[in-house]
Amino acid sequence: MQCDYFDAGVCRSCTRMGRPYSRQLAEKDARVRELVGERPGLTWQGPFASPESHFRAKAKMVVGGAPDAPTLGILDGDGHGIDLRECGLLGPATTAAMPVLARFVREVGLRPYDVPGRTGELKHIHVLESCAGELMVRFVLRSEGQVGRIRRGLPALRDALPGLRVVSVSLLPQHAALPEGDEEILLTEETTLAMPVGDVTLHPMPGAFVQTNTEVAAGLYRQAAAWVDDALGDRSDVGVLDLYCGVGGFALHAAGPGRRVLGVEVNAPAVASARRSAAEAGLDVRFEVADATTYAESLATMPDLVVVNPPRRGIGGRLAAWLESSEAPFVLYSSCNPVTLAKDLDAMPSLRPARARVFDMFPQSDHAEVLTLLQRA
């Protein structure tokens, strides 16, 4: 992939830009295997490749510049905006929306937040797109005072972006390097974006976690479902526990006859989204709002298979200890950080990795998603 921003030295976020993709993928796969280390009985499948460009389903663009010339992209070392609205990683619907959103910022008079001066209002614009080209747009503001401007301009924005379904404002009053605030204001009747991913349709709300790369996420969920089927076979009355379930991708793909599937997630809007997806699909899957580790430690009956999809820090010592002593026959671990994955595997010696595969969620970078099936020795 060729990138003018990278070639000009304007943006170096993509650390592997310029290398042939086949080489990137091979090097990433080799690096992950090295980090995970030698594990007796572990079989690696070949890496799951991604499109090289235009794969991002979500974009979090920092807003900089001036009211009459806003930038959508990142900040330089001095806190000034660098415009990346034509970034080749953005999905096609997001790419088409960038100039429209920049024009909207100008026309409604939203003042970009100036980090060095701590003045202004608009900090970020987040865009989420479905494979059908429908959009969710989220404006991150310093205060509620500018919400009226967005609300009044919304009809024109929807006319300019026919695929726009959900619009919201996230309030981030503090001067901090955060992508969003705690208070959400919905400006549209629709509150979720329908996103077909793999074999289910997810319904994320603003701020809910979804995988950045929809095509690779579909491959990840389908691979997980196949490994779950192989592990559980056609047994009836088996329990599947999905910890850190988010909007339900793994849990919904694990559903099947004779299976009691439960997803646990601390984020209440994500759980609401997952429940909606399950109901619309007619799947018998339950979701609960709770801390993953605390909920697991409270269980009186052990599940037959546990799915964990933690943040970059991994599952941590407490949950690893619970899994080690839980007697659950299988654990399916989806990791976005092979370093913490290796650490967690070391903490669970009786759960031995049997299968693993790299999923390339972020081409042009060192990031890798790793799916590992563990079986109790």
C-alpha cells in the first residue's frame, strides 16, 4: 500500500507501511509465535489476512485547526492538527463522509479544541460504518453548549449523508488525552447501528467496543464458532461462558442446540446491544452486566467452555487463577496483545494451548489478534 501522508513524513502511525503485505503478514505471524513461545501440543494455523487498505470500520479523528479550516486526523508533537481525512485505511463510507463532516464543522460554527491553549469545543469526531455503508457519527465536545448547533444542523447533515443512522454527542469536559467522555447525548431516534459481522448482526450503541476490521472480525468469530463446535461436539446441556463479551460477537456465534450461553460485560450499553442482537436473531443467549472476574469467582457451577476476550492488559492474575482451578475443560482466548497472552498462558499450566491462529486486524502495523483454544490436560 502506498500512502502520501507516510511518504511525506506527515504521519508515521503505520509502522510497517511500504513493505509488501505478504511479508508483513509472515513477519507478524512469526513474531506472535515467538512471543507466545514453544507450547507442547500447540498447532498453529496460517494467519488470516486482511484487505491492505480501506479496512477500518471505525475511525476516531482528532479535530484541530481553525473553525474555517478544521483538520480531521491526529495531532503533532506541539498539539496542532494534522489532517488525514484521505487516509487509505478508512472504510469507503467513512472516506466519503470526511469532507462532508469537515464542511459541517465549518457551517455550524463548531470551534475545534486547541490543546496548547485549552480553548475551543470540538475535540474528536468518531465514525463507525457498517458493511452496507450506513454510519454512526459521534461528536466529542468539551461542553453541552454547542449541542444545539449540531442538533439544528442535523437535517442538512443527514441530507448530505443518506446512510447516516445514528448521531450522538459525548461530553469530555476535562483536559485529558481521552477519546470520549462519560455522558452521552443521542440526537437521533435510532440508537444503534446494524452491523452484520460473520453470521450475526450486531447492534452497537455509541461508545460500544466493536472490532475495527469487520472482514477479519467475521473470520475471527467464525473460526471461534468452529473450534467451539469441535470442542463441544453434539453434547447437550453444556454451558458456555463468554467473559468480556462486549456487544456479543463470540457469545452469539457460540449459540447452538443444547447450549446454555451466557455473556458477561461491565459496560451496560454493550449488554443492551447484545440482548437486542440475540432477540432479533432468535438465539437463546443471556447477557449480564458485571465485572468479568468478580462474576466468574461467584459461580457455583463451572461452564464447559469459557471464552475470554480481554483488553490489552490480559485477564490478570485473579481470573487466570480462577480458570486454572475451575475445572472447565476448554478455554477460548482471544487476545489483542501476544505479550500478555503468553503471561496468562504461563499462569494456567493445566490449560494447554491446542490451536492458535493470528488474525490481522491492523495491516501496516505490528498489532495482531490471536485466537487460542486451550484444553485441560
